[in-house]
Amino acid sequence: MTSRTTQTVVRFSKAFALPGFDSPLPAGDYRVDRDEDQIEAGSRLAWLHTKTFIHLPAVSAPGSTQQMVPIEPAYLEAALQKDKTQP
């Protein structure tokens, strides 16, 4: 099975909240990795989304500058939408 990871950068203009975090995360640019596996769909090839990770500052991990945290895509989209609509 073939796998791929696509990377994008999302921008938050103000502090934002994600489920599972006690306090808001700071505004800024965050890298998001989306893992997908190639599958056969009849006579076509398709990509099946398997995991999404966001790269966050590693404030609780000494010696590390970032940590990859799994995130539900819907939570990320909701936080981005909220960032765009709030003054």
C-alpha cells in the first residue's frame, strides 16, 4: 500500500482553543500534516485520509521545539472558521 503525507500551513490571527488543551494556543502559523493511504476504488485509485497532525510549540517537552499532536480535521476547521468570523 502506498502512503503520502501532505503538508499545509494554517494561520490563526488570534489565540484559539482546541479540544484537549487547558489553555488557548497563541496566534500564528501552524504546520498541518495529513496522512493518506492509496486505495483501489474499482478501476480508479483514490486516497483515503487516515490521520491529521498539527505541529505545536513543545512547551511541556524539554529539549524539543515542536510536538506533533493528532487532531480531528473537524476541530481544526471549526477553530479556523471561528478565527475568521470573530472580530
